[in-house]
Amino acid sequence: MKPFRVLVVDDSAFMRKIFSDFIERDPSFQVVGTANNGLEAVEKVMELDPDVITLDVEMPKMNGLDALKLIMSAGPRPVIMLSGINEQGMRETILALEAGAFDFIRKPSISNALDIEQVRSELLKQLNAAMQAKQRRALWEEEEQRRRSVDKTVPLSPKLSDKTLDKKLQVKETRSANQGTEQRSKRLDFHPLPKMQSAGEKPARAKGTMPSEFKSKRAEPIPAVHPKPVAPPKNENRPPRETKSQTSLDLTDVVAVGCSTGGPRALKVFLEQIPGDFCAPIVIVQHMPPSFTKSLAQRLNSFSELEVMEAEQDMILERGKAYIAPGGSHMRLYRSDGGDYQIKISQDEIRNGHRPSVDVLFESLLPLTEINRHAVLMTGMGSDGARMMKKLYDAGVTSTYAESEQTCVVYGMPRSAVELGCVSYILPLHDIAPRLVQAVNNGK
């Protein structure tokens, strides 16, 4: 199989060298070019048409966020952001994920050999996941087109079995080894959420031409793949909400959500549809390293009618609030001696390769039999959360939801739960929140 073509973008020559060396250790990938700022990156994308891009967040002339918007408007493809750990870098990384980046990794500490090796491993894992997701999406769209031609009167839904997809993917990969360059010409663009494109989408542009925004060197916002475009939220500068001393003795429901790759965008869509008077707290595990979850919570809080915050030790769960597990820490729920439902934060061992882990959160719901428990798995690679969703389901929790392949950036975690037979509702992203609100309200 011909290697996937990678463009490496970073303003540091040293970092460009490090990441290029990382990537070319894997024979599945070939670095076809580098760029040292956002403007040059857009030019190289037009010139080289890479399959996947690694893109630094903070750069001179044009930063990674503005370059990402131009790249995605020219032709969507997987982009992995390279982020520093300063506050500005973390904030712009969250915006980049919202604007369509596949995922991000933090830059390594040059003085720490172990850290460099961990970043190398994570980068290669994400590159492989990005290309697998792209190929799987192509097969899904191919099957949708086939169904359309068979019977246009049947409503479309993602009915292609995972086993069939996997078998076809293996056949396709085998054929590609013999097809060489011909196969590359047939690769489809990366469309993570094809069914939710904005109505204002730009018309097709001839390959190799520059978008008008680039010609004027202005990075204009582009329509997001969700119903609402990425834009400064109307609540961005709202004052802090009044806090009152409350208890959770009267809680009747709790919602637990798990997601990974593609999660920040999915959480935005999900939380925007939850009303401010929602009568259950929402606890969320999003796979992220330390510090980034605080920026994510602040960003989501500016869009949501709920109060969204990074969870802290012993916080009491309250209606109308959403709590995001802090990066690098597990989050559990427990009932205190006084009867309140509270949060426990810990540095216990990594579970399923993650901390925070969705399985750890879901597992903590098992003994909380006095309240109605609702479990949701959305886009993400791997299987974190599926095993404990199965235990909840076997224990009688039937309000279980998985995002369908139709809208997943990576159909991994939801797929694992579906295969275990513990999902009551398999829904596209935009249908999950309304159905969940209905389920909670019906219990009243």
C-alpha cells in the first residue's frame, strides 16, 4: 500500500525535524513537505494535497487556528493540532477542535526523553486512527449510495454491519497494494459529519486554486459541520452566575457522558440542546491531558444554558450543571453520609489507557440505585466505557445511548458498546440530547 502523505507544520525547525522523524518511523506514512507558518501551510496544502496534516497552534504570520479554517474550506482532511501548554495555546486548541481538527497532541518536553517517546507513540496512534476513520467513512458513504440506488423511498440509516465494514476495509486495503497510484486517486476527502453540513457550504473549487480568503490573507470563519457555525458565543462575557448553598438530596436522575476523539465538537452540539432548567446534573469524561479540560469547560460554558465547569473534589451535584473530569484524573460519583451525591477526584491507575476513564465513571454509578442513571457514549477511538455500560445495562439501567456511525468522527467507543448489546438508543449526535431530555422528563 502506498504510504499516506503527511504535511508537517511548525515554526520551529527543531520541532519539524522531530515530528518528521517520528512519522517516518512508520512505513504507512511519508512526510512530503514541511511549512514554518500558517500562510506557508495553506500554500503547501494546495501544492502537495497531503492526506493528513500536523499543525502547530501558535505560529507567526498566521496561526494554526486561522490556517485550519482555510485548509478545511479548501478541502476537508484530517488535521492533528500540536499544542503547547500555555493558556493561549490551550484555548486555541479547543477552538481548533471545534472548527474541525481531528484531534491534538501536546508538544513534548525536549529535556525529557520519556516524554518525547510518549508523544511519538501518541502521534502515530492518532495518525493511524485518522486514516482508518477516513477509510471507514468512505465505505459508509459508499454503502449509503448503494442503498439510495436500490430504493430511494426507504429512509437512510447506517445499517451496514461492523463486520461487513471491516471485511470490506480489509479487501480494499489488499487491493490497494496492487493498485498503487490508481488507488490514491480514488481516496475520498475527509468528511467526519457528512449529514450535518451547514446550508451555507461553499461551492466546489478547482483543485490547486487558492480560496479567496487566502488571496487576501484574511482568515474568515467557515461553516462548521454542526448545525451552528463556530463563532464567538453570545454568552462569552456573561458574569458569573450566582451560587447558592444547595444539596442533592432531592436528585432523581444523573446523566453520565463519555467521549474521546471528536468529543469537544460533539459536546458542544450536545450541551447546546440541553435546557437550563434540566433537572439532572451531567457528568462528563472527555479524554484530555491535564489543564486542557479547564479551557474546554470554559468554552462550553459560554455556549450552554447549563453551568459547565471542571469538576473538583467533593463538589455536590446540582441540577442545571455539567461537570467535566479534570484531565489526568479519574472522576467518580459517590453518596455522602449526609445523602448528597458528590464527586471524587483521584490519581488511581490508568484504566483502558486513559485517565480520566469513562469506565471508572460508569462503574461508580453501579451502587447509586436510588436515582435514575443515564449513560451516553459518543465519538472516540477505543472501547473505554463500553464494558461498564454493559454492567449498568445488566443491572437494569436501560437508558443507554450511543452516537451512531453516521455522525461519529471515530466510531470506536460507541461501536464497542453496540457490539456488547447494551445500547437502547443508537442515535445521530443531534438527536441524543432531545431524546435524553425526554427520558429524564418522563421520569417526573
